[in-house]
Amino acid sequence: MLSRLDPLFQSLELPCGTALENRIVKAAMSDSLGDGRGNPTDPQIRLYERWAEGGAGLAIIGEVQGDPAFAEKPGNLVLRPDADLGGFERLARRGSADGTQLWPQLGHAGAMAHPPIGTPKGPSAIALPGLRCGEFGAEDIAALPDEFARTAALARRTGFGGVEIHAAHGFLLSQFLSPLFNRRTDGYGGSLSNRMRLLLEVVEAVCAAVGPGFPIGIKLNATDQLEGGFTEDEALAVVAALDGTTIDLIDISGGTYFPGARSASDSAGRGPYFIDFARAARARTGKPLMVTGGFKTREQATDAVASGAADIVGLARALALEPALPNRWQAGTMGDPVFPRFASPPEGGITAWHTMRLTDLGEDRTPSTDTDLEAALAAYEARDEARVALWNDRFRR
């Protein structure tokens, strides 16, 4: 057993009073394991149980929707009063075993809503190759904070330990922050203070809905890595604004999933990707900082915490490769995970490969070591195509 003074295995008390047992977080991934009708499945519940058993201090469920019209994919969860709340309660209970916190990430895909099951709409109308969407009207925008708040309140009611507001990776709140995609001329566009207005209204509404003592995190891009988009200087100004709220955690990531854009997680770089930004953010906020993206070794994770750049580190693909990595690192029984190498990956192929690996983990199968990305992408897309009819039967009658 390694020293109890190991930085990764110290507890962290959040501003609301909730304590995380260690500094390793299973960062949000779209696991694509919903039943096609917005509800959890047994393999999905088992997957989060495995991460809890594996020793993560916190696990975050990627892309839990409040409005099914703006889902990213038909494998997303939809948490609203007519959902299978018993299934969500089982997910919350089993995913928080052994002291792990389990938080749903409150998502809204906006302009990136999957067209076969939704109605893409963003801050401004867009007509680009691979991306077309309408524009939110003033009444639509005014309703959004309450929508996020209702979903957060229901998350608390069904037993989750906290929530994370998704304002990164090109989804709705990130779209409002970006001058590339937000060309509005009203109070929600133009200056950065206007572009961050919806985000701050959502934060305020969520905080009011769940009350004190319930953790609220926010995932924020350091940059969307697009020319003419959201910059690091702007992101630092948003961090400073968030410091004046009652949120408990700022999760720093970056990049976007807009069609054709390369995501940070598919970068060939060694990472971590956003440590320098986190160091700059330290001067703008006293909130706990989490950094997600590019952590491939224990040394990288330890250095991020020990140096003070991050309070906690978000691991995603590393925990898809080894769900018990935190426990094995703490016990000293495992070195660094071995990341597969992919030659000339097709767009979306690496994400599909890791997503199908999560399916293996949830079904308690030995994960495949086959690195055929074309086959993984075909299986991933075929599963989504099969669930489109289920989704539309449930939500678009």
C-alpha cells in the first residue's frame, strides 16, 4: 500500500460541504447505453457500479437530457418526471457504492441535436456542410434556465449526489459563449458579458432549485480550438464570473464535436491538454478546479494535483481501459494503462471504439482488443440507427 500522503488519494471537501474521497474523477463520456427511450439499462447501471467499485472519487454521467428534442444521440438518458425513475434510482444507488459520488451531467445539444431524433437549434441559425440549425427565440431562451433547474432537482430527488452543468465541447451553453456560433444582436449576443448571460442564469436557477449542500459543477472549455471561436482569455473571464456564484467545481476541458472539427480527446499530443490554462485560472477563482483531457500516466495526474494546478483530475479513456485503475494505483498493483494505437482513424472511429468497450464492461465481458476502427464505428452506428425508431416512438408522437 502506498503512502496515505499520496496527493491523488487525499479527500477534497467541496464548498457545499460534500467531500470526495480522492482526487480521481471518471470524467463524463457519452456511454451510449440508454435503452433508446431515455432510460438506464442494466449494462449502464453495471458500468457505473464497476467505476464505483474501482475506486473513483466521483463519476459523471455524460449527456443526461432534460428535453428529448435536443439529445446528442439516441443512447442518451432523459431525466424528466415521466421517465423510469426507478431505473434512475438504481443507477444512482449502485453507481455511488463504496463512497463514490455519482453526478449526471446536465446536457443540451442545441445546434448539435441529432437530426433523426431532434430539432437542431442554437443561438443563431447555421447553414454549414454537415451542420444546419435554426435559431432560438427569446421565449425559448427564457425557458432554458428553468429546464436545467427542473432536471437538477429531479436528479437530487432520485438519489444522485450532485450535478454537472455542461458548458463545453460545442453543446448549447458552449455555443452561446462562442462568437463563431452566437451572432445574436440581443442581450444574449455580442459582448462576452452578453454571451455568458445564459450560462450564469442557468447556474443561478440550478443553485436555487437544489438548495445548499448539493454539489454543482460546471464543465467549461478553455478554448473551443476553432478560429474565430471562444478564446482562452474569454474563458478566464467566465471563470472569474463563476467565482461569484455558489457552484462547487469548475471542470476545465476544451475542443468541440462540431462536424469536421478534431476533438481534443483524439489529439496525437501526449497531454494533459489544459494544465497551463488551469494555472492561469487559479488567479481568477478560489473554486476547486478539475482538469479533464489527455491524462495518460499516473505521474501526470499526480503532478497536476501536487503542483496545485488542479484539485482533481478527470480521467475518461484511461478508465475505459481499466475501470479499477484508482484502486490499483493506490494499492501499487498497476502502472500506467496501455493506450491502443490507431493508424489513420476515420472520423469518430476512436470515440466509437472506446464507447463499444464501455458496452463490454457494462455487460461484464472481457473487452475486445481488436483495434479495427471501421468495425467499431459500424457497430456503434448500427446500434444508434436501431434506437432511432424507439426514441421517436417514445418522444415524437
